Amino acid sequence: MKNNIYFLSLILITAVACGTANIKNKVKSLDDAVTDYNVSLRWSMLDNVEAYHLRNNGEKIPLDRSAMSTIRITGCTVLEQSVNEDVSEAVIKGEIDYYTTNTGTLKNVPFTHIWWYSDMAKRWYNGSDYPQFK
């Protein structure tokens, strides 16, 4: 009887530890995805940026590359991050500093992005529209 209790305890501890590790991995991969997205946006790596934008129904969100041709991003700042309990969706709020090549005036645009985790692809996607630069 004691062996059964020890065995059950061991299984329970292992299950809890695996669940915690999975959550930590998903949170770390969210942080990595947001960082990569912001760096890609900053350095105009538009293929990378576009690869992150996908609605959770599978619809791709096309990027207007002609509008981006005059935009130069000088910085992306994440101001707030919240993740739901099962770490499948996150809301990222922040600001993007940029200028347009035809004016040179530094501007700032706030953003709110809804990120979602794909269990099938094992990665995070930005399900929101692109920032609206004016």
C-alpha cells in the first residue's frame, strides 16, 4: 500500500513539474516572439513581420509594403503585457517611434496587439492589424 502511495505521489509531482515547465516555455517563447517582431519591425525585415501576422482562424494578414516604404522606425517599447491563465493568448501594449522619409518629423503611435499561441505550430502569432502610421 505504501508503495502505491509513493508511486502516485511521484506521478503527481512529475505531472505538476511538466505543466509548470510547459508554461514557462510558452511564456519565454512569447517574449522571444515579441522581441523578434519588434526587432524585425525596427529594421524593416518585412517578410519576418508579415510571418507573425495571422488571425487565429488561419487568415493571413497582408502587409501594405508600399505604405511601409517611407516609414523608418526608431524604436518599439512594450509598456504592458498580460497573458491569460492557460498561456494561450496575450495582450501586448506599447508604442512605436517612427518618422516618414518625406517629413523627417519624429512621431509616436500606440499599439495593442493580441497574440495567440498555436499548439499545432508551437509558436506565437500576432492576430492584430498592423500599426497605423500616419
